[in-house]
Amino acid sequence: MTENGPRVVVITGASSGIGAVAAARLAERGDQVAVVGRNPERTRAVAESLGGTAFVADFTRFDEVRELASALSQRYEAIDVLLNNAGGLVSTRTDTVDGHEATIQSNYLSPYLLTRMLLPRLEESARRGGTARIVSTSSMANRWGRLDLTDFDFTARPWRGGWRAYGTAKLAVVLFVRELARRTAAREGVPGIDAYAVHPGAIVTNFGASSPLIRFGTAVTGGRWGSTAEVGAAPLIALAADSPVPAVSGVYFDRLRPNGAVARAADDVALQHALWAVTAAIVGLPV
């Protein structure tokens, strides 16, 4: 809650798992939560349970992401927090209707598109003195990501159950957030938007349900190979909360610890620039 009324917090991937928990906790704190999910029934049920508003979109479709951005922009004059949490691991290589590998598109390309389209609403939050913050879920898997801008969709590289693509998507998130932080930094007379990436931890949810490795780990440990959704949601809640973040914009958090370990490529400023430009061309936006 701010002097302008309840904050508006948009959470993608909020129909289950850590996204649903984060949505509930932030709503309990007085935030107006936009619950974004792919499954209509689950998304609406979560939204109704916390007094939020449901928005349905499949992040393997750019047209639905664009429609989502339009619906959110029409509904809210200002957005205080965008929590990009949608994504997952597709163990069998699958191309989307847009012609991109599904893991790359859902974890990185579509969140990039949504973020770019919602920047005017986040800028309005900054002008009003709101939180004006973007939080994107990455992963420790970014450390084994290998970004090749000439083979973005893994058409010529080993698939390996989708794990390399997943790590690459999460590395792309870190690179994107660092470039985004520079582009949205406060300038003379213009308030800025802060951006952070975060690894929520190894969480036992529906993540990677199609992966043989995840199924094996679940069978061997009885589903106790990671933390609960409540534990995993804690860093998301902390970074989205109406309080200062103890790190400069662009930082990657390993759970609640800033400056977590990242792939060496994450520090490559030229690669950050290049990735932004290539992604803009892919989703049809100006650089």
C-alpha cells in the first residue's frame, strides 16, 4: 500500500507453485495482484482466492503475450512490480507456433516481449514515486548455459533433455536484466526502473515434470529433493515487496543473497547489447 493506493503487482506463472505463493503473500500485504497463468481454471481459482484479477496467456505464443500486455495496459494506469516468473523445462525438443524452441521462448523471449510492452506502465509507477521494479526468475542453471546467437533455438546443438536450453534461457534472463537495468536507469529529471534476476532455489513443484531426471529424483527421494514452494517464493516476495532492495539494479540474486554465481558470459557487456538487439528483432520490437 502506498500514498497512491494499493500497489499493482503483475505475477506471471502464478497459477501454481512459487508464483501462486508469492501472489498470495503479496495480496495479504495489501497489493492489488494481477495473476497471470496458462491454465484458465487454475489461474482464475488462484485470483479468486486472493482477491486478485486473472489474466490468461500461453507464453509459447507471442500473440497471446501481446494480448496480455494490451489487457494489462488497459486495466492499469501504472504497474509497480512486474514479476516475470513464467517458464519451465520442456524435456522433448518442441517448436512453438512462432517457430522457436519452447523452453527458450517461454523462459526468455516471451518475458522479454511482455516486459518491453509494459515499460510505459512501469515508467508511470516511477513518475508517481511507486516501486517501479522488474523481477525476473532465473536459475543457478545459468552457469551451464551456452548462448549462441547464430543458433538461438538449438537446431544444431545437442538437446540433452532440454537442460542446456533451460540453462541458456536462464543465462539470457541474466544478460537481459543487466542490459535492461542500464536502459531504465534514472536520468536527470527522469526516475528509473530497477531490474533484478533471482534464483529461487531447487523447488519441488510441477517444474520439469516431463524430465526423466526430475522424475527419477522424485522417485528416489520421495519428492524431497528440494525445498517447498513456500521456501522458494521467499526471494520473489522479498524482491517484489514495497521496500528497498539491498543491491543496485541489474544484480542477480541467489535466493536472498545478491551477486550470486553466474556464467562468465553474463558479464559480457557486448553480448548483453547483442542479445537485446537480436531478441528485439525476433519479437518485432525496435531496438
